[in-house]
Amino acid sequence: MPELPDIEAYLAALETRVLGKTLERVRITSPFLLRTFEPSIDDVEGSKVTQLKRIGKRIAIGLENDLWLVLHLMIAGRLHWKPPKTKLAGKQNLAAFDFSDGSLLLTEAGSKRRASLHVCRTGELGLHDRGGIEVLSTTFAIFQERLTRENHTVKRSLADPTLFSGIGNAYSDEILHRAQISPLAHTQKLTEEELVRLFIATQGVLSEWMNRLKQDAEQAFPEHVTAFREEFAVHGKFGKPCPACGTAVQRIRYADNETNYCPRCQTKGKLLADRSLSRLLKDDWPKSIDEWES
């Protein structure tokens, strides 16, 4: 799922292409995409784009006449900038937003249709805000209060949109690796020093990747948005060496997701139980990275 740095890169690319331009036509091929009927999608056609903003992991496009398009890409949704009036061929192409000099295409890989489009007015934008704070502009005191409000694993809390805006599975892994904190550490048991490290790592990882991706977006439209970047330290790097210590990156699988971490940098050499493998191996499941390597 595109997270804060990816959404900001999309917005930077859209700013030079659609801000101040007239949305001539909206073409929708998927009956599952549009989730509202009033205001009508027809009402936005012929309106000029006046604002662009991020609401958590959503892209909000403001138009004349107090209208907004709110796009949630979910896991597999992506945006592409194509020549004007590009044909919507193929099941992955869900919609096109046509401007005079180009079309913004919304695609979604796979068969599950989770991406959504809402048409609303300014007063309804708050309905799309899950309430998480903007971590790049908050203070340590507010960050600490949000994180320790309830006692959950730190991985879960960082990716909770009601606590923090725009952080998901990928960047929470990178943040925790930089902070050298276990993804399963409980928030109310973190020391003051660990909380400070986590705050610095959160702002550092997100701001660095946001600036990097926005710079790339100035050169070309972001066509390869992914949760698995070669430059990541641990996310999506199971079995590969940790860039800090060389230990093989480990993972915890659950549902359609997985958490990646370095056992030496983050868990003092302890292997965290993988729900599927540890249940299968039981007593044979290694308790440390030394046992695993031997």
C-alpha cells in the first residue's frame, strides 16, 4: 500500500500536471470504484483543479464549486500519467481523469477491487481522516502520548491510522530497524531512551524517503511505486544480510502481510515466533539467531 512518502511523491507529480487545469472528463470502468452518488461524478467534469492534499494514505483533489475527489489506492492501486484520452483497455484499468494535455489513470493489480473513489464537499473531507497525527510536524511529547496511550506492540501502533497518519507495513519496518527496537516490543514498556530513538527514526525515515521520492517525481511521474525497494534495510529482505550487521533478515508472517526485522540489531539475537513455521516446528523452532544459523 502506498504510504506517506509515496503519496507525497504522487502529489508532487500531480501538482505540475493538473493543478490549475480543467478536468474535462472522468471515465470509470469498474462498478466497485465509485463509492458515492451525491455529489455526482458528472458534477466534477469541466471544473478546474484548485488544491491537492494528502489525507492519511488518501489523495484528495480539490476542484471548483467546493468539490473533492478522494482516492484511496489501498494495497494494489497505482496512478499513471498517460497521453490524453488513453484507452482504458484491460481489467486493471479502473478509471481515467482526462485533462487537455494528459490522462491520469487509476489501475489496480489483482482481482480484488479495494481501491475507492469518493466525490464529496469540503465539509465532508473529515470523514476520510482517521485521526492520526502528522508525525513530521508533531512534537516528541505528542508522539509519546499517542504511542503509549494503549499498550500494543509498537509495530501495530505505528501502522495504526487512528494514531499516526500515513505509516504502514513497509515504513514501520524501516523505522523500527533504524531505532533498533523489536516490532513486538510493547509501547508502554519502552524506555524513555527507546521512545526518543523511535521518534527520531520515525521522522528521519519518513522525511528522507519523502524528499527522495519527491525529487524523483520532479523528473518523471512515479510509475514504479512499490513497498519493496532495493534500498530498504529490512522490509521485503527476508534472508538477505542486514546492512548494519550482516545478519540474515528474519520475518513474521500473518495474513497477507509480513514483518521484517534484524534479530541482532532489534531483538538481541532472539528469533521472533513465525505463526506458521513455529507452530509447525514447535520445540524444534530455534530460539536465537545462533541456533538458526547453526
